[in-house]
Amino acid sequence: MPNTQEAAFQINNAEMPNTQQLEDFVTQVRRDIVRQVHKVNSGHPGGSLGCAEFITALYQDVMDYNSNFNMDGIGEDLFFLSNGHISPVFYSVLARSGFFPVEELNTFRLLNSRLQGHPTTHDGLQGVRTSSGSLGQGMSVAIGAALTKKMNNDSHLIFTLHGDGELQEGQNWEAIMYAAGNKVDNIISTVDLNGQQIDGATDEVLPMGNIKAKFEAFGWDVLEVKEGNNITKIIEGLKEAKSRTGKGKPVCILLHTIMGHGVDFMMHTHKWHGVAPNDEQLKDALAQNPATLGDY
Amino acid sequence: MKKYTNTGNKDTRSGFGDGLAELGRTNENVVALCADLTGSLKMDEFKANYPERFFQTGIAEANMIGIASGMTIGGKIPFTGTFANFSTGRVYDQIRQSVAYSEKNVKICASHAGLTLGEDGATHQILEDIGLMKMLPGMTVINTCDYNQTKAATIAIAEHVGPVYLRFGRPKVANFTTADQKFEIGKAVNLTEGKDVTIIATGHLVWEALIAAEQLEEKGISAEVINIHTIKPLDEAAILASVKKTGCVVTAEEHNFLGGLGESVARTLTLNHPTPQEFVATNDTFGESGTPEELMEKYGLNADAIVKASEKVIKRK
């Protein structure tokens, strides 16, 4: 939850939202995702939909942050999105958590917009602390931020999100090795295990074996959230992960999600990784996710 | 012509190491990262005195650049140290996205640049790094000429907000600039006054340019030597003022002619004051094993080459 009253949108003001309110928030985020990509006929709805519950859980419940954005982020939890192509879900949650006007979602991927195809700090969009999109770089950046928090005696945490296909980039394993070897125990890195990437199933494109065993072999404390589209289970998992920080090991959450979750024809396939719905498909997707907080 | 004295050969990388150690004392936000080349980069003193601000990343340069980027969030000023090859070509996309495009205040400090790395050969002798770095929007690119200047530059870049590429080298070379110099990013240093030819040099070639100027003087040619330590942003005013006086220019650098200082100067001249120019640089080639002196001789990067280029360009006026 935001730790200031600056947020343009807040649920129950200072009180934690209940499960229904969180689910309503997620439903609205799904609408925002498909509307953003439909308008410009580009973007990545599949992974965005699959992570709608997770990003919502972070910003509406788990993280302690200041929605009056400051790049240095001292005294607050920070989030780094490494798989930047799921920008539609990131933008929607940021806007609806008070970082920038919700109406700005109308500018996604348009010329002169701050909402670039992949997130960037370049145009001063509040809530974004690193550019991402070229895959595999986010964990290193997050480790750097985590180390600075330690140097600053700042007890807040670093959260990250990575795609499972993204783990094919070697830099991740440099970072995974470094974090464990140097006891970076104020970081919680979540891997979106949806089993899909652009060219097909991850098991077909490049089988990655046992990801849990790999993280554990590198020295991480790993927990799994089997129902990665159930916001209650996600929050439980994130709280469990928080309880395991500060114990000498970085913490990994393996989040089992369904790509395209919440829009039936987009689910269980890689085909909607980077394809926008047409007018008819948009209508169908929106009918499955009735407006809860009001469209932008 | 003004004469310069070599106060004793010293390596530029030691200037970096000593400058970094001084920053450790004076700026608590300065942190240092190294990818398993602490001794080569002369970072030992910083590491010994400020262990809580020194980060050994192992042989993982991509991760090092990413960590450095993230460390800026919260106010640290990270200095990364490894060879120039591993500081640039190996991690180009990490610098591009996580540092330059993300506008992070990271100082990428690169030793063993160019042919003078010597016997290790072409795998380690990058001659493309100035080009790679100067093409990145927002990146400041500096190539220092001696120990004193490298130390001064190291200290100066901590005060500059924004990404910097600081390039220096391995061998002990003439130390001739003053120990108390104030290093101004983007400000050319006019070393000699002349009227027949302008010699614009960077890095190890600056001392060679001064030797060349003396040899030219003996031949009755008056050379104006400019030390361009900052390749980006380029001090165009200083270059144009000199070239308008001399009417021709030689650029000298330990780098490929493609993408280097010479091309930046050529662009400035083409846009403002078209002028005959000769390039002392490597000719689109890789290096090889050898001593630094042998390599600079074979690839035409020394005072003799600058003299020949000067005589040639004067004839083209």
C-alpha cells in the first residue's frame, strides 16, 4: 500500500483492501491491458494478463512505498520489472496506484508518450526506476539497488519480476550467483512461470530443467506459489517471502501463472504473447471483465 | 615553442587508482566495483581502505554494469573497473539500456585500452571502444594522456552527474602534465602554439604529438598541439579556432580511424570549416602480440607517423 495520502486512487484510504476489492482492481487492470494494446494494435497482452494479480498484490497490499515518486527511493520498498514487455500491466497498476494520471494510459506506445513500448526512465514516468525490455538485466540492477539500501542502512526491500523465458539470458545467472555469494538477503525475485515464450513453450524453445533446483543450487531460498493467479495465495506467498528476508539468502518466488489469464481465448497459449486483439476480440475480452473502477 | 618535461614514466592506470583512493577519502558516496582485475586497475588502495564500499563481482562484467546502475538509486556514485575491452564491447547492451538510456550516474573506468596493452594480443586490445561509447546518447567520453591527467580526471568525473566512459592504459608513459591541474570535462588543452598545422591528439598519442612538434620545429614547421582529453562533448570552439589559423589538421589516437576522435573532428570541420585532415589511427584492423613500442611502430601510432602525416597534410592546403 502507498505510505502517503498522495495517491490519486486508494482503496479504503489507509486500510488494507479486502479480497473483493483486490479482485475488482485486477479486473480493471485486465481491461486496461487489453484496451491499451488494442488501441495501438501492438504490445504484449499475454504475460501482462498473467501477472495482473501479482503486480496488484505488490502495489495494493505488500509493498510499502511512496506514490509521490522519488528516484532514490530511500525509506521505501522498490520494484524492478525486468521483463519490460509486460509494460501494459505495469502502467495500469502504477497509474491506478497514484503514480501518474490514469488518463495517460491512453497514450501507450504513441508518439511523444511517456508510456513507451517498454518502460523507461528517459521521459520521467513516475514509478519507473530503470529501463527494461532488453531481457536479463533487471536482476543485476535490482541487486545494485539492494546493496545501496544496505549501505544506507535502509531496511526496506527490493522486489523484482522476471519472465521464465528470460532466464535463458546468461546475465541472470551471473546475478543469481552474485546475490547468493554476497548474501544479498533484502531482495525478493519472482519468476513468472507461465511456460511460454514468443516462439512457443519454454520446454520446446529451450528446456530449462528444474528452475527451483537451479536457484537452490546457487544458494537462494526458494518458495513456490502454485496458484499464481489467485491474489490471496500470491499475498500469502509474498508475505512468507518477506519473512525469509534478512537471513543471509536472497529469496526467490516461483510464481506459476497462466499466460493470458482472465481472457479465455488468450489463455494457455503463447499466441497472445505479443499480439493485440481486434475490435471483436476486444469486445469479448471486456465482456469477460466488466468495469469495476471506471475506464480511463 | 613551449617545452614539456617528462617528470618520470608512470602508468595512467595508477593515476586512476590514486584518484579513486582520494575520492574514497573525500566523497563517501563513491563506491567501486571490479570484475577480478583489482590489481591491474590499481584499485587495491581503495579496496583496502574502504572495504565496505568495494564490490568484487567476479568475472561477470554484465552483472557488474547492472549492479552499478542499480547502486545509483539511493545516491551512490559507482566506478566500475576492468579492461577497456570488457568495459565496452562485452557489455554494450547493458551500458546502453541500464546505464545510458536509464540515465544512471555510473563511471565506467577502462584500463588497458588500445594496442599498448601489448603481449596479450588482439583479444584484449580494443580499438573500437571510443566509437562504441561516443555513439551512446548522453555518454561523456574521456581518454587521458598521462598519470597526472588521469588522476585529475578520475576526481573530476565524480562531480559530473551522468554516465562517463574514462579510458586509460597499461604501460608506463611520460608524465608531463601538472600534478595540480584542474580537469575540465569538455575543455581542450592547448599545449603548443603554432601556425602551420594543428595536431589534435588524445591519450598516449599526446606525448607523441609533442615529440613530433619538436621534430617538425627542427624542419621549420610550426605545429599547434591540442590535447583533446574529452572526445564527447568535443571542444569544437578550440578546434575551429586553431584550424582557422593553421589551415590543416592531423588527428592522433590509439584507436581505429572509424569511430574515433578523428571522425568527430572531421564532422566538426565539415560542418563549420572544411579543412584538409590526416588521420593517425589504426586502419580498420585488429592488433596483435608485441611490446607496446613495437606495436605503436608497426601500426603507425607514434611521433614519426605524426610528423609524416603533418608534412602530408600541409601539402594539401
